[in-house]
Amino acid sequence: MGHGSGAKKILPYPNITLFAAIQYKPPKGNPEQARNEISTLITEACKNGAQLIVLPEMATTGYVWPDKESILPFAEPSNGPTFQALSLLAKEYSAWIICGYVEKEEENLYNAALVINEKGQKVCSYRKILLYEADYTWATPGHTRYLIHTPFGRMTPSICMDLNDYLFVQFLWKEKPDVIAFCTNWLDEGGTVLEYWLQRLRLWKGWFLAANSWGPDADIVFCGQSTILTPQKKPVDTAQRTGNHIVYAPI
């Protein structure tokens, strides 16, 4: 099961390099507190051996916003304070970090994910292409998919609704990335979300690192259950439906 921050941990893979997915519920509209909390969770994961770490969609802001004006104060450029904070950690621990945030570029806002390499450099800011209905109140869709060369193979960052996009599934079939870094705010619709994720990924073979939020946000609820799947589609570690957790898998 997942490991909650602050509890004593007995990891099943001592002294082995790990992947990690961090399940996290941000304080609504308080990016500074969120950055402090995710920095603590990232540090914990790195000290336990994680070298590739994925965090949820919009991990610094919360998800549901009624309009562009309400979320604008919490948006930031791709080299803004979230990048600055996570870049230092990536460099200190020689870890790759993928984290969802709200990107601002000129007049546009994007539901985006920062990809930071082990040297603390920004590799890209992936902008969510297929928007969910709650995104349309403020976000501009992206249009570029990335295939990034990492020490762990070729990685593609993705955000939530991407998994419902047949063009993304075609991208997986064609490019065959080794790793999907999946930042998500997946809704709680009852049952086990893993079954649906496995269905969508059935024709692709690789590592799937899903970092979800949990609990209520306005009128919707997120289902937790962050997980890491092996290329054989076996869950190595899965979080509970609620609570901040770090799930791990050996590389």
C-alpha cells in the first residue's frame, strides 16, 4: 500500500533505485503552502531512493475554478516559483520531477505539467491537450506531445483526460514510450479506477506512473488510488482512496 508522509516506512526495496508517484491534495488557492508540502513529499521520496517522481495535475492550486479571473492570481510562468523550488530538489537529489501546475504565458492559461531533469533543468512544460469540462472555464488547450529521452527510457508526460483521447492512444501505439508520467485529478465514479486505466492502456507496454489527488474539490471528488504499473500491467504499489501517499516501484 501507499506510504503516508511522516510515518515510519519499511520499504520493500532497500538500496534500489525507485520510481515514485505522489498522491497529494493541495490547499485550494495557496500555491506557497502547496509548494512547501510537495517539496517535503519529494524530499521524502528522494531520500528513499526515488529518481523519477510524478505529482498530480494542478498540484499547486486545486482543480475546480469558475472562471479565468479566479485562478489567474495563482498561475505562473514555466520558470516561476514552482519550477524554482522543484529545480533545486531535482538537482540536489539527481531526480527527475514531473509536476502539474497552472502555466501563464501572455494572455493564455494552461493546465500544464513541468518536466525537470536530474540537473534541475526544465525539459518542457507539457500543456494538456484534451480538456475536461472543468478546464474549459479558464484553460487554453495545448497541442504538442513530447517524447523525452531519460535514463529510464523514453518518457511522455500526460494529464488526466489524455487517457480518454484516441489520438493519445495512437501516439502510444506509434511511438511506444517506455514510461508515461501521468499527472491526474481523476474523479471518483465508484469502483476501482485501475480497471479503466488498464483498459485504456491494453495495447501499450511500459511503465505507468499515475499520481492522483483525493477528496472533494467544489462539487466533485477525486478517487485517490495513485499507482505504478509495470510493463506487464501489474500494480507494484497502490495508494488508498484518501490521504497523501507516496507509492514506489523498483526500476
